[in-house]
Amino acid sequence: MTFALMTGDCRDLMPAHGPFDMILADPPYGDTSLAWDRRVDGWISIARHTLRPTGSMWIFGSLRSFMGTADRFSDAGLRLAQEIVWEKQNGSSFHADRFKRVHELAVQFYPVATPWRDIYNDVQTTPDAAARTIRRKHRPPHTGHIDASLYVSHDGGPRLMRSVIYARNAHSRAIHPTEKPVGLLEILIRTSCPEGGLVGDWFAGSGAAGEACRMSGRRYFGCEIDADMAGKARARIAAVLPFDCGKATP
Ligand SMILES: C[S@@+](CC[C@H](N)C(=O)[O-])C[C@H]1O[C@@H](n2cnc3c(N)ncnc32)[C@H](O)[C@@H]1O
């Protein structure tokens, strides 16, 4: 199974290693004047051309970062599909005169040339349907007609995962200052990459997405520009047992 993480600029190195079933990208948001927080130009259109026609991209960012780059997605032939909110247990505050930020966004885009129904999409469910769930079997009139869905709700059965996902950040265990939780990445990977498919991680940082791929049986190709961090990420990924390690050998 492909598991590799290269050191260098993703814009130069990643195109040779596609096509990707899914791209995960957690670029510097460019929201602050901190030295490491510089927006990377040009990567969106380069990445889009490395995506399989049925693939999609999940990109982490703040609303500020997405508003500042909105036209780059449409220029690259990408359409917005949906977003999730990652809710953290604690946040960082650069300003004392605003709400404390305890969330980040991840936004999914897909190629405009592919109808949404053809994009790989395995909706995630949770097994915790409870009596408090509203048992409304008919869509409310204001939703109009929406195409038949992949998922049928049953009383007491699995229910669609909510778009606000709580996951603790790594904090004291973190290798990288903006490390994303493996559990959260795994949800996005299971949704948007088929089993055995290839995930391209364009701004790999600590390699958290590589660990999530190991856990979920997806192949992984990552890229990180900081050589020291790339080394730590490789060691981290190598230390995770591969998905199929428990299979009995004949
Ligand atoms: C927000 S962090 C990613 C954190 C990562 N998702 C994790 O969970 O550890 C962004 C990373 O992108 C790297 N980076 C910045 N520009 C890059 C480029 N042009 N190519 C590859 N990596 C880059 C930075 O060094 C930084 O480690």
C-alpha cells in the first residue's frame, strides 16, 4: 500500500503522484502576520488537476481565509459542496475584543464538470439515534423537492452525522502547533475516499492524515515543506499499525 511523505513544495511535487481520489489540504490560513502563516499562492488550481473526476477536496480554513480566496476555487473549476465545523475543547485568541475561537471549518469542493451524484460520497452515520430524535418522515414544505438520498432514516436506527463535530485537539501530545485530530480526519476520509483509494495530503504538517489513512485502509501521499516536521511525520505514520495487520495469514 502506498504510504509516502515527501519533503518540499506541494505545488512542485504532488502533481506527479496523482490522480488522487481525495485531496486533504490544511494550508496556512494567512489570517495573521506570523511568519509561518503565509498564504500559499497557486496551489488550488494545481491540486484540482490532480483530482480524479469522481474525487473531491476537503480544505481546512477560517471563514476569513475562504472569503479571501473564494474566486480561486471557481477559477479552478471547483464547486462548493458542503462544510463541517470542527468544534474544539479550547481555542486560541489573538484578540481580547472578540469571541474566543473554538472552531475551524473544513470545506468540501468538487469539479464543476462532474455532477454531485457521481462524486464518491459515503455518508457517515452515528448509531446513537435517541428517543429525543424528531420522527418526521416527511420533508418540511420549505425544503422543496430534493433528489432521492443515499440514506434512509429508521426510527431508532443510525442517523446522519451532524455537521458540527466535536473533537479534542492534541495539545500536549501534538507534534505540530496546528495539528488536526486523527478522528476528525478519519471521518472526512471515510466519507470522500473509497477503501484502498489514494488520499493526497498537500500540507501534511505532523502527518495526522497519514495516521488516519492507516486507521481506515486508504493509501496516502503527503507533502511537507519543513524538513524537520516531515521527518517527524514519517516516523509518526510508520509507528501506526496498518489497517490489515490483524488479517489471518493462510
Ligand atoms: C496548518 S499546517 C498543517 C497541519 C497538519 N494538518 C497536521 O495535522 O499536522 C500547514 C503546513 O503546511 C506546510 N507548508 C506550507 N507551505 C507549504 C508548501 N508550499 N508545500 C508543502 N507544505 C507547505 C507548513 O510547513 C505547515 O506544516
